[in-house]
Amino acid sequence: MARKRKTKPQPSYKPWLALLLAAVLVMQFGYLSGAIRVPQPASGAATRPAQSPTVAATPAATAQPMFGVEPKPNPSPPLQKPSSRALEETVLITPPSQDPPPEALEQPVQPSAPINRPTPNPQPQPLTEKKPPQPYSSHTGVVRRILVGEEKLVALTFDDGPWPDTPAVLEVLRQYGAKATFFWVGLHLQKRPEIAQQVVAEGHAIGNHTWSHRNTPMTPEEAGEEIERTAALIRHTTGLSTSLFRPPGGRLHNGLADYALQQGYTVVQWSVLSKDTEPLEALTIADNVLQGVQPGSIVLLHDGGGDRSKTVEALRIILPALQAQGYRFVTVPELLESNQAAIPKAPSN
Ligand SMILES: [Zn+2]
């Protein structure tokens, strides 16, 4: 101690050195912790963010309020997934013009690709990262009635919704344990996503019925816009990808059906007309259906596009009457499956 005190007369450089060391340490620590930016020539390593932003989280959070109704638990496979996962998958959607055609969705994609996976590219994950929904049918062609042998199966189809009358239709179907197929118009779907989600939650099948219900001749580009825009909204709203298409008015030669067939859709016409868009009484509408139905029939009805209270009333006659005859009400995809199962048993080819 005493010896040190003796050296005190020459103090000049030591505090200076200590200050310098301290400054160097502070600089070093600051640089390592990122508090101090050292200008560097632009290079990938210097400009890339240390962590990839969680780009998927923001759209998911902002899009969630659109889904006012949680899908109810039901036996339909797409809805057995947790709803939060379904939402994550459906919000990661590109604008309709960039949406892949249906056949692109059939390509194998990693089933459980992590959505927030770190990536050197800070762009949002592309649409192809989401799990492709299962298409309903691999049948490409036009169907009017399905040959199902003696099995008493019938497919009720409802066009032009979702509509304020749709829940009343659902109620009658539920009462008789009937499944049906709904062909949606994009413009109507846009206005009533909650009703659409209810239709899917109750186990019914969905088809594409164009965006605007226009049925005048159109170019392949216009047809593509009508169909793809609707397909994208169906996926966005329900998480489902449909391979069923019905042209407005059943018109097969205005460009829409050609486009749909090219994309691998099943074009679904009908074999029984209810004529429920005409000013008919419910009893007449019911009679049109009951007179026309045979095994494998596809019945044209409407839940949208106008006041459908007569259709709902007719259903209360049609369903018990056909059920009493032994008919089972199935979706169009189920009818198509029955046909495929029956092919090996066919007596002639
Ligand atoms: Zn229609």
C-alpha cells in the first residue's frame, strides 16, 4: 500500500488508459448488441433482417373478424380441423387473378408446412403453401343423372345462394337428415359468408355457379374470371375447394362450361326440373319433382335469387314423400361415387 502511494506522483497516463479501455468495451458491447450501427457497404448479410417477420400472423389476425360464425363440429372432413387452423389456411390467399387453377391444387404439397417458418425472403408465404383441399370428384364431363342401379339415391341441388332463404332450406333438410348440393354465386357469397359457413358446417356439398350469374357468350379470359374468382372466395370463406360447376341457366355453349371442363371440373346439370323460379304453388313445385325423380336423379331447385318461400314449402312435401318411397338424399359427390362403385358391376360396356 505504502509502495503504491509512492508512485502516485506520475499518474498522467493511467486514468487515460482506463478511459480508453472503457470506451473500447462500451463500443464493442454496443456493436454486438446492435445498439450501434456501423456503416457498411451494402451486402446481403448486412441488410437482411436478423429474424424473418412473422408475415402470416398479421393477415390472420386482421382477417379473423370476417368470420363471424365459428363452424360447428360436424362429420364433414374439412371442418374437423380446428377452426383456427382453417382460418390460417384460408387467409393466406392471393388475389383471384393470381389464384392457381384447380388442377394446381391437386399437386402434392407438403401437408404441414409451417406458416411462420423463417425464410431469407421476407415476402408473405405463397398460396401454394396451404394444404390443398380435397376435390370432390375426379370426373371431368357433364352429368345430368348418375346411373346408380336400383339404389334409391337422389341429389337435391340448390342454385343462386347463399341467400336469406337458405337457413329455412337448411332447416327442412336437417329435419329429414338430407344432404344436398349448393351452387353458389360469388356476388351472393360475398354478402353472406356466415350463411355459407352454416351450409358447409351442416355437411352439404358446394359447387361453383360463377361470380355474376352472367350467361351471355364470353371469352376464355372472362369465363376464367367468373369461375376462378368464385372458386377463390369459396376457399377463402369455407376452406373448401370444389370441383363441381354449374353454368347459369344450364347453358353449355357460352364459354363457361368449356373453361370449367378444361380445368377439370365436373359440370353438373340436372334431370329433374322443379320450375321453382316460375310463379307456381308449392304443391305444383313438389309435384314436378315427385313425378320426375328416379334413382340417380339430380333435381334443380333454388335457395337464392328471389323469394324462395314456395321452394321451402315444397321441400316439406318432397322430402317426406320421397323418403317414404325409400329414397336417400345424397350430395352430388356421393352420387358420383356411387356411380364409380357401380361401374365394375355393369353387365356390358
Ligand atoms: Zn342460377
